[in-house]
Amino acid sequence: MITQRSISLILETANIVEVIGEYVRLKRTGSNHVGLCPFHNEKTPSFSVSPSRGIYKCFGCGVAGNVSKFLMDHEHFSYPEALRHLAEKYHLEIEEIKSERPEDKAEENLKESLMVANGFAQKFYSEALLNTDDGKAIGGSYFTERGFRDDTVKKFQLGFAPKREDAFFKEATGSGYNEEILKNAGLVSERGNRKVDFFRDRVMFPIHNFSGRVIGFGGRILTNEKNIPKYINTPQSPIYDKSKTLYGIFFSKNSVRKSDECILVEGYTDVISLSQAGIENVVASSGTSLTTEQAKLIRRMTQNVTILYDGDSAGLKAALRGIDILLEEDLNVRVVALPEPEDPDSYVRANGALALQEYISKNKSDFILFKTRLLLNEIGSDPYKKAEAIKDIVSSIAIVPDAIKRALLLKECSSLLSVDEQILISETNKLKRAKFSKEANISRRDAQLVSPDPQPVHDQRTPDGQNNFDLQEKDIIRLLLEYGNEEIETGTGEEKRSERVTKLILEDLKGISFENSLLNKILEEFIEGLKNETIPDQQHFVNHKEKEISDFTIGLVYSPYEISPNWYSMHDIVVTDKRFIFREDIRSSMSHFKRKRLKTMENEYLERMKTSKDEQEINQCQTMVKRLREKRTALAKDRGTVVLP
């Protein structure tokens, strides 16, 4: 278990903009940074990161957290894994409490163990490539034929899996690696009662996650055996999902953001050859049909995708079927078909990077228009085939979320197809209505599956039916979070002294507990902190070990708005920041809270008067109601407000 001191150091050191910026394209706006939310689909950025507070919040879907929570949600790390990742990134040593239970540590570190096993495997395969006879003769020759330089082989950590069926297994277990971990990582499989290497007699391509750690492998066989697949990949594991991975993304992410374009190719060697030639903003789908997760991964870096296809027209037509997923994610998709029989790897090796870049620039075409021309070349004069082609094209246009893009594409396709634009618009609308109706039916069906009377997490209502997440209680917590460690001068003359805001508020609340359990828990931490002379600050609650408290704090303190300096610099208007009037803020909020409390107590006495048959009790209740109203009136006069009975 990581010590609290280490946790604090890690969270204080980690730059939230830098960390999230590796996954989301962020643009500075004032003191915050904004970008497209990685947790839901959106066209307009609503995901905001505050470097001063060390938190993020999406004002579209509501997700919020600190730097460790982002990694937990985005990379599916456990809390310790997220902290270890940050510690490694910022070169921080971790202190650990030795008394952690073994079963807890095993559960939390499962993914870490798989990562470590893959890291060991990568080094084993690289060593086999460079320092064994078969590695040099088979793997080395293959990479040399491909034109890969030594520095490229080292950069992509390429390797060779020996032919002996248990070469890796023996080496790994001999180095202390657990057999079950090796099996779960997809490095070892069972053959009868024996454990054998999953990859044998193949050149190896390590697959890295966004952070640069090895999560799996692709292996290519170099013989011509017909009953053995040319490529095999690591089976799905807790850290590797082929549908959520793009080969080369770790090496290309910075270049993609800088160029604002992602070049998408099919295979490992295409990525490596283009990168070696200096075209680094390239990733590969690794031979799989594109998935929504892969499209979202690209969209976090750029909205512009250029797909580089081999010149084979039959393969090109088949590949185009998967591109609709990119359109659905509102990506700007362009296509380049290389001249037959070239692929990106062979073209760049034969002609160089500059020639390829010039070819891409001259020949890239919008995907819809490219698809239209491709289908028109195949149908000839057959009207039935043309009708089917038009429906195919319109089905892709209907997927495009942006209405302006759709209108422009329909206009262009109308001209290319020699079909009235209004007919294409009508067909597009028909498809969109059908999709909307289908989604609405699914939503209604899902709604019926939800329990009609879900149990609340907290008690949400008071006896009088008011919402228990009381606004006044919430406002007191806001005051403590925002101003708790500020100092206010009290008294006059010789009795004048400075007091912490937390102390003054808690003295004013002495003996009062909050009705809402979550708010009361936060209040108790302030009370305990004051006793120990260690008043918790905002970051304490932002990074709180209890998720509910952390989420509540972030939601409470994070605002998408800030006072612009332009009010003064451009309009000569002075806007007072609330930080300079916090005394009045505290005074006003405490007055509202007290009046609310007095009103609640008054209502309780009035209810007792209605139900009581004891004249003495009724008289006592009347006296208390009178006193409570007098106190409310006095508070209201002080605030300049009117009290209604």
C-alpha cells in the first residue's frame, strides 16, 4: 500500500494538463483548458481542465475528477496503478506500507503484473533477434529486407520468437515469473499437460498503449506453410483489447496533434516504414475492421483522418465498408489509393517520404466523393446497379452528424451521380428518421428494464418533504472549501485579532449537525481538523479516498466561468472577484443557513401545537415560535431582507 506522503507528493507533482493532454487535445481558454470530452460523444468542447485546482470536469456528461481519477476512468487503471504510472512519469520514488494484505495486493496489481510480464517478453524477443543465430538469420534478414535501420528496430522494440516451443516459457519461469500470469498475458498456452510459447518462430511487433507500455504483440511467420496464419496477435486479456488499440499510437500521438492529421494504414510495417522516413503521424488498424473505440481514440487527437490504401481495387472496396464508423464520430475522412501494386511500405521505400507526401497531397479525396467515383466506375450503364450504388452512398452521407457537411456532400454527389439533389435529400432524411425511430425504441425498451423505484444512495428527503441535499448546508460546505484557511480580523482595538474562517464558522455552528449524511461527513472532517490544528484544504477533498466526497467537491468548486480581464482592459469596467468580498459571502450564507434552521424549528413547534392536547405544552410551543420568529426577523433586518410568517 502506498503511503499517504507518497500519494500527496505524486498528486502535487503531476501536471494535470500535461497528463490529460496526452489523451485529449486541449486548448487554453483563460486560466483553464478545454477539449472534446473523451468519455462521451460531443461536437462542441465541454471538457474543462483547471491546472490551478488540479481537476477536470465535463459540463456535458458530468464526469469530474483529479489526475489519478482520469487515468482510472480512461485507462482502466486501479488507484494504485494510476499513482504508480504518475510516479514513473515524474520519476518519483514510492514509499509503501509493508502490512498490506497479500490478497489485496494481488488483486490491485494484476494488470501491473501483466504489463511487467509483457515488458520482460519484449526484452526477451529483442535479445533473441539481436543475439541468437536464428534471430539474426531469420528475423534480422526479414527486417533488413524491409529496409529497417537498427535505430528503427530499437525504437519500435522489434524482436524474434525462437522456434523452440518453450524457449520463452523456460526463460520467464526461470526468472521467477508466475505461470498463471504468463498465461493470462497471452504469452503462454497449454498443450495437453505442457506449457508452450504462444509465439514461436515469428518476427515480433510489440503493441504499446497510449502511455508507451507493452500490452500485447503481433507475430509474423516467415515460412510459406498454408495451414498456419501469417499473423497472430496476443489473445484478449485484462490489458489488451484489439478493438480498442491502434498500432503505433504511442510513437505518433505528438506528431498527430502537431500536424492535426492522422494517417491511417493497415499494417505494422506500413507504420514503421513511414515513421522511419519521417512521416510520424501514422497509426495502423492492424488488419481489423475499424471500431468505434479506435475512431474515438483518433478523435481525441485530431478530427482529420487520411486513410492510405493499397492500390488493389477489390481490397479497397471491401475496406471502404468499415469507414462509416469514422464518419459517425464526425471525423473529416479523406482517402488516398496508391497506384497498383504499391502499399505504403513499398511506395515510401521506392520513392521516399517527400514523393509520398506529394502524392498524398495531390490525390487525397473526401471519402464520400471517393466512394461515389469508385462505385460509378464499376456499375457502367446498369440502372439497377446505379440505384444500389446511390443507396449505398446516401447511407454513408446520412451517418455524417454535421448538417452543413451533409448538405455540401449531397450537392456534390448529386452532380457526380446526375441525380436530382432533392431526391438524395429525401432519401437521406428517410434513413435518418428510421435511425432515430430505432434509437427511440431502444431507449424506451431500456427504460422499461430499469426498476421503477430505485433505492437512493442517501436519504434524499426530510420529514416535511423538502430535498435533503439542503442548499444552505451545501453553501456552508462551499464556504469551508473555498475560504476555510483564509483569515478574518475580528474584534476592535486591543481585542482585535485574526481568526481562520473555519474556526469562526464551526463556532457559529456549534452543536449543529447537517441533515445530509454526505455533507455531515465533510463537516466532521473540518471539525476534526480544527481540533488537531490541521484544517483540511480543498485539495484534501478533491483527492479524497471516498469517491462520493471527491466527486461532490469537484462538482461544487468547479465553475466553467471566470472573470475575464477584458472587462477592464477593453471596456474599463472593474469587476470585483468574489475572493475579495468573501467576508460578505460568509456573512450572507451563514445568515441564510440560520434563518432556514430557525424556520425548520418553528415548523416543528407549530406541528406539535396542532397535535398536542396539553394546554401547557401548547403555551410553551407558542412561546418558542414567538422567540424563533423574533430571531429570524432580527437576522433578516441585519441582511436587509423581508421575513414572511
